[in-house]
Amino acid sequence: MKKIFFMIFYFFSPFILILSLWFTNSNQYSNPLILTSMIMGSLAYTWISLQFVLSARPKFIEVPFGMDKIYRFHGIMAVVSILGAIVHAIINEEVIGESIITTIGSAALVIFVLISLLTMLSMTPSFILRYPPFKWLKKTIEAWKKFTYEQLRFIHNFTVVAYVILNIHVLLTPNARNNAFITSVYIFYLVVSLSFYLYHKFLKPAYLQKNKYLVKDVIKENDDVWTIRMQPTNKKLKTHIPGQFAFFSFKGEKQRFLEHPFSISSSPDDDLSITVKELGDFTKTIGQLKVDDFVLVEGPFGVFSYVNHPQEQETVFIVGGIGITPVMSMVKHMSIHDPNRKVLLIWGMNTIADQVAKDMMTEIVARMKNLTIIPVISKDSTFDGEKGYINQEMIKKLTEKVQIDQSVTGYYICGPSILMDNCIDALLKMEISHKRIHFEKFAL
Ligand SMILES: Cc1cc2nc3c(=O)[nH]c(=O)nc-3n(C[C@H](O)[C@H](O)[C@H](O)COP(=O)(O)OP(=O)(O)OC[C@H]3O[C@@H](n4cnc5c(N)ncnc54)[C@H](O)[C@@H]3O)c2cc1C
């Protein structure tokens, strides 16, 4: 219900502006070109304003949808809004000609276009990268300058500058100057959007400082994976459900204080832990954290949890590599709260040495007699067990072997994009309803 309400509100919100403009100046809009320009401009303005609400991750939107869907929607709506703004700008150029007002609007548009393009090429796993011209553009930019994720995030913040310029543009238009109601609609959007932005960037971190965590253990799991256990100094983070993630900002000697998303690998019954694979600038320093280094934790977020699906009686986890982390939390939780549950964990790894949390898993297996863990090894032909990449045939064989009842089972997938895409495809081909296929992408 909340979802439908939000979608209706979101998609119909530009009508406040469209109708206000129409009723204050309907003669002007008898020209279809001017009408189209006004509608496109209103859509673009309203949806760009709402982008700042989405990216502030408010709970009232995150809880019903989940963070990954919100970020994907944020990306799609950025493109849609910019296309609307481009149509608006082209028509205005034709019909009204160039003026200081259109120049200011174009300046905002150029900044939005450049930042969005850079974001889609280098920051997110965007669909445009499937097309050769965009692949080429990405390569060309990277040959010129390889931006770190942190630099890209810093550049992304300039959208707020573009948004302020956009507001100067709309407030200077004759429609706004001659009509107090139109001006107040623009001011309302400006105040709401900037409030969400400022809350997200400044107020929230200040609040999190009060409830910081301290590092209590830094455990080496294998060559490049670490588990960090933390305890709160004051109040505990709102209790997570197993499978959720949070944003962590570590203040250690070697770490730049910047938030990174990690799944919580501990059960809600235990101290908060994350399990991290060394992949880039920040994660390569994770093992150098010291006991009592402090951590800000924002969350929990996400909907990837068997707890959200009480109608499912059995569970199949399909994971690849470090994608095991949310599953660690879920199986630990099951071992305490539902130890008789039938569970199959198909765990793809390069070599068996990549396995993490061996002691914990051994302990859980001892407690859950209906839990079967099958490692699938892709880069060691001498391994005595399942070898290769997880595919439809393997999932079918293993689920049949363990006598999983497809009609009451939830399927949870987490790992590299290629594994997730192939396994979702395989499950759909096995006629498993998409409602029972759940996944978490380690990319926002
Ligand atoms: C929901 C979610 C859960 C995750 N859970 C885990 C986990 O349990 N264990 C684990 O090892 N990894 C997890 N990750 C991935 C982890 O966030 C990245 O590996 C880490 O942030 C990389 O940072 P880096 O500076 O070391 O690497 P970089 O080389 O700077 O980044 C590598 C990639 O990681 C992503 N990334 C980097 N920084 C950020 C950031 N601040 N915010 C968002 N994405 C970023 C980007 O896609 C980037 O291209 C998760 C990611 C998400 C989105």
C-alpha cells in the first residue's frame, strides 16, 4: 500500500506545477510547442527536486522498496528528467530565443548531463555500458583519468550546485516573477530538497557521532578477507534483521573517513560484525584497523532477509565469494531461531581456501541437522566435489538431492553480477516464481 501511494505521489507530483502554470497563463499554452516545453520543464524540475529526497535514504521510502531499487530508480529518473530538460531547452531556444534566463538554465543542464554521464560510465553498473559507444567513452575517460570512487562521489555532489542554478533559472522566469503562487511552489521544492540534502550530509552524521561504535576485534579470515567486530559506545543500532546491510565509516590511522556499504555478517543476537574482502583503496586497509578505532554506522537497510518471507518454509542460498556475508547472518539466525529448517547453501568459490567463517559454519552445521552446505569450486580441478560455475543443471541436481520442495522454498542469491544474472535466469527457467527469488547486489 505504501509503495503504491509513493508511486502515485511521485509520478503525479509534477501536476502541481503543470496545473499552476496552465491556470495562470492558459492563453500562452494554446501553442502546442510552448505547452510541450512547459510540461517537459515541469516534469524535469519536479523530478530533479525529488532526486534529493531519494538520495537522502529516508526510512519511509527505503523500508518498503529497499535501497538497491531506490538507487536504480534514482538513476533512471535522473536520465528521464534530463531528457525532459533537454526537450524543454531545445523548444525554448527555438520559440523564445536566447536570453540570460535560458543561458542560466542551460548552465545547470550542462552540469547535470556531465555528472550523470560520468556517474553512469564510472560509478554504477549502468545498463548503458552494454552499448559499444559508451564502452568506448568509458575507456577513453579512464585512459585520460582513472577516478577513484571517492572522487566520483565528490564530483556527484556538484549536482546540488546545478540544482541551485536551476532554481535561479526558474525563479527568474516571467511566470514566477509575475505570480506569487508559482514562486511559492518553486520555493517549496527548493526548501524541501535542500533540507533533505543538508540533513543527509550534515545532520545525520552529527547524530551518528553520538551513537558511535568501537572496533573490538579484527579477525583475518583468509588471505584477503577480514571480519571486524564492533560494540556500541552508547545506544545499539536499531536492531537489524539478518541479511541487512549498513553504511560504515571507520576512523582509523589508515582510513579516510568515508562511508562504505557492507552487509552485516553477524546475527542480530550477537555483536555487530562485518566481513570484508580487500578489493580497492579502502578495503585494502581494513585489516589495519585497531581495537577501539571508532566507527559510525548508518542503518540498517535492505529487504534481503528470509525473515521478511514467513510463508517460505525451506531456503536455498546461492552465493558467490564474499556474497556469503548476508547469508552468514541468516544461517546463524536460523540456527538459533529455526534450527530444524531445511536449508541448502550452494557456495561458489575460486578455491576452497576462499571459504570464510569456517568455525562458525562448523558450529552451525552441528546445530542444524537439515542444513547442507555444498562448496562449488571454479579454479581448482583437483577439488573433490562440485566443480565449475553454478548453473541451472547444478542447482536442479543439488536441490533434488536434498529434496527441496520448490513450492515452499525461498531462493536467496548474492555474489558477482554474472553469477546473480545466470542464477536468476536458471531459477526462472526452473519455473520458480520471481516472488520467491530474492537477491542483493553489492553495488548501488
Ligand atoms: C549493499 C551492499 C553490501 C555490501 N556488502 C559487502 C560485504 O559484506 N563485504 C564486502 O567485502 N563488500 C561488500 N560490499 C561491497 C563494498 O561496499 C565495496 O567493495 C567497497 O565499498 C569497496 O571500496 P574500496 O574503496 O575498497 O574499493 P574501490 O576500488 O574504491 O571501489 C570498488 C567498487 O566498490 C563500490 N564502492 C566503493 N566505495 C563505495 C561507497 N562508499 N559506497 C558504495 N559503493 C562503493 C563501487 O561499485 C566501486 O566501483 C557491499 C556493497 C553493497 C552495495
